[in-house]
Amino acid sequence: MEQVGVARDLVLGYVRALNAIDEAMRVAIPSLERLADVVSLARSRRISRSDHIGTYSYKVHGAGCRFVSDNGTNVDVDFTADGSEVFDLWRLREYGLSLPEPLDVTDQDLESAVRSSEPLLNEVRPGWFCVAD
């Protein structure tokens, strides 16, 4: 498969993984209205800044959170002030490298894949993307 196709599969896999994390965290923490609430709950000390919930461990950092599944797959995401989930090429690349069968793609291929994934993804600021509503 051509590298842009591999990169596109990686981007779509990241989005699917992020959706699965959102669903799992909402089940585990019923008060969670959106995934971004993990950060505010941790800051208010209602949950730990790092813990293991269900099949994921998480660690809150700065403006986001890193989630790691039991199989080692790493999904790091930041949140905007309105709670949108945003990610950059570095986070996509880290996700790819953490897969059980790692995918190592170039930033150029990732950028092409993200751009070809519109309208699924929107660029919210230069180099940062979110899943479209």
C-alpha cells in the first residue's frame, strides 16, 4: 500500500481509537459529559491525574491527556477551551509507532492523509486538527 494510504489508515485508526476511549471513559465515569472533562475532574481532584480505568490508563498533562490501552496503543489528545479534541502530526505519529504492528510514516505523508480526510477533519489552527461535527 502506498505510504499516503498507510498514513490515511493511521489517521482513521486514531479517530476510531479516540471515539472508543471517549465511550469507555463515559461508561467508567458517568459524570463525564465529554472527554475533555477528564482534565477538569483531575484539576479539581475529583479523579486522579493518572489512573487505570477499564482497558485504559490515562495521564492528564497541560491541556490534554494521554490514554494508553492495555495493548500499549497510545492516544494523546489536547483539548481546546470549548472542549474540542485536537491533535497534531506528532500525536498521530506517536499513535502509529505505539500500535501492536507499528506504522512509521513521515510528517509529509501524515499531512497529506489529514488533508485528504477533510471534511472528516478540520484544521482548527495551523498544524492542529479536530474531528468535524
